[in-house]
Amino acid sequence: MYTVDRIENDYVVLENRNNLDMIDVKITEFNYDVSEGDIVLYKDGKYIKDEEETKRIESNIRSRFNKLKKYVELNLHILDV
């Protein structure tokens, strides 16, 4: 399982979610409009987006960001900044 780290020119840079190794894959290897943050599986010789895992991780990140935002706002209010 990989995360799309970034897209550079004609390459998609993937991060292996198990060992954090990075690999470059030609963008033509993807049969969908790949985006940063996508969770990707390599199955049957193809890179495919794991829609469910991508949504789960995006939701988790959004939730953590909102908690952090509330914490910061509360502390700024306490400090009256």
C-alpha cells in the first residue's frame, strides 16, 4: 500500500506505507486522475486507488486538524492574544 506523496513532471512519487521507502512511477501507469494524498494499491500489475482507505485517512486528518484548531483558538482566547 502506498501514499501519493507528490507529482513531479511525468512521475508520481509514492511512499510505501509499511517501510516509508519512496518510488517513482510514470504517471502513465495510473488509469485514473491521480492526486497527492491518494492511497494506492499495486494489484494485478496495476496501480489502483483505494477509495475507502483514502476517504478514511482524509477524514482522520480533517478531524485531527479541527481538534488542533479548537485547541489553539481556546488557548489564544485564554491568553487574550
